[in-house]
Amino acid sequence: MSKPQNKEMTIDQVVAELHDGMTIGIGGWGPRRKPMALVRAILRSDLKDLNIVSWGGADVGLLAEAGKIRSLTYAFVSLDSIPLEPLFQQARQNRTIPEIHEWDEGMFNTGLQAAAQRLPFLPMRAGLGSDVLRNNPELKLVRSPYADVNGDLEEFVAVPALKLDVALVHMNRADVHGNATYLGPDPYFDDLFCMAADRAYVSCEQIVDTAGLTIDTPVQRVLLHRMMVTGVVETPNGAHFTTCTPDYERDEKFQRHYAAATTDPDDWTAFKARFLSGDESSYQAAVTAFAKEQA
């Protein structure tokens, strides 16, 4: 009997698997458990013309500011305590993202569900009578072939599948085979992102033995199965500055510093030089130094 494959990779190896024009789904939720180490690696790369699908946070803001996004499909882009992600706000106001698809949150979820089930679309009522349809004219309506109790054929929004080339997600723990668990309060929709994608790459706080995935948490929290995952990367503090509960919470001081820097071109240049000009180890060293300054 063959053994499960060792899928451990480095950050750079994951990014080397990506190419221009890909549709990339980024897991997590706003400023919560985002695969930021992988996002930062994309920033350092020559990748361009990406189609990004995300319940967005700083991942979307940073990629937009770097000019990496050709098309963006999203339900919101927020930092929670800062309601609208500032770099995303600038990109929308300046119209620097060529193609925008702003969906209702339920529609976004349904699109992932359709892709995960390998369906071209799924019907739903969300969006009917709203500006979502006016602002997204590519969305179509479909009429039910089955009459309701009144004999009417109800009309629905035909939500197209959000088919992904690649999904990037971050988990608390994983093994080298791709099984991965979350330890915080919410799985978000990382499993759907992975199932909607041709390939899925998981960054995690720690790679452990398979048995270690359920030592201190129920087996139901093993959200990702190895059959859903292409590669695994150990990236301690790799979701910073978003949350990765219970390993760490959102770095509010750093987030405020980030948001403030975006308001002034000179400050933003200095921020990028300090935090985004080197590799991931350089970023983490700069974050550690910043935390000491703020203590």
C-alpha cells in the first residue's frame, strides 16, 4: 500500500507554481486568518493580471496597490476596526482595478458552492430586486421548471460558479500530507475555496504529525482533507497582521500604523521599505522590532 504523499513546500515554491492571469481565491475573512505570508510573496513576485476572489481584507488592498489585480470578485473588503480597507478604497476611487464584481455575501458563498460541486451555477433569491444585478449585468436570471403551490414558475438569480485555478488558505495546524485544522471560532469558508480550486495551497502556523491534529481539538475541526490540498507551507505568524485565533489575535497597533501610512505617499513609501521590501523573515523581524517600539 502506498503512503500518503509529503506535500511540504516553501513559500517561494508555492509562488513559482502561479502564473499571470490566474484566478486565485484567497481564504479567510476580512482581517481574519488570511494567508498573508503567501500574499506578501505574491507582492514580491512578477505576477500580474490576477483575477482575485476574496472576502477581502489587507490581501486585496495590498495586491490592488501593487497593480497585481486585473479582476476582483468580492462581497466586502474590510479590516473590521477600520471599516473600509484603505488601499482598496483608493483603488476603487481611482478606478485602478480594471474589472470589479461586487456580490452579495450569500451570492459569493453560493458561487463557491457551485464551483465546489462542479456545477455551472446555482439558483438563489439573493440579488433579486437589488442593484447587484444592475452593477453586474453578466449575472443572469433563470426560471424554475417546477411550479410552486400557486402554479407559478419562480425566477431566481443564476449565480455562476466561482471556479478557481488556485486557492490560498491559512490554518492553525497541518500535517505534511495536507490535512489541516482550525483552532479558532470559525472555519470561515476555506474548505469551499479549496474544493472550488484546481489546486489548493495551505499555509499554517505549525506542521505537526497527523495524530497531533486532534490532540487538543475535536476531529470535526480537521477542515481540510489531504485530497483537497496540493501543497503545505509552515509559516509561523504567517497570517499577521490578521487574526489566527488562538495562536494570536489581530495586531491592532500594526493595523493602525498600516492604515495611517496609506494616507501619505512618503509614509507609504517608508512603510513598504521597512516591511515589504524583503522576504518573509525580513518582514517578521521588522514586525518584531515594531512591536518592541510600541511596548
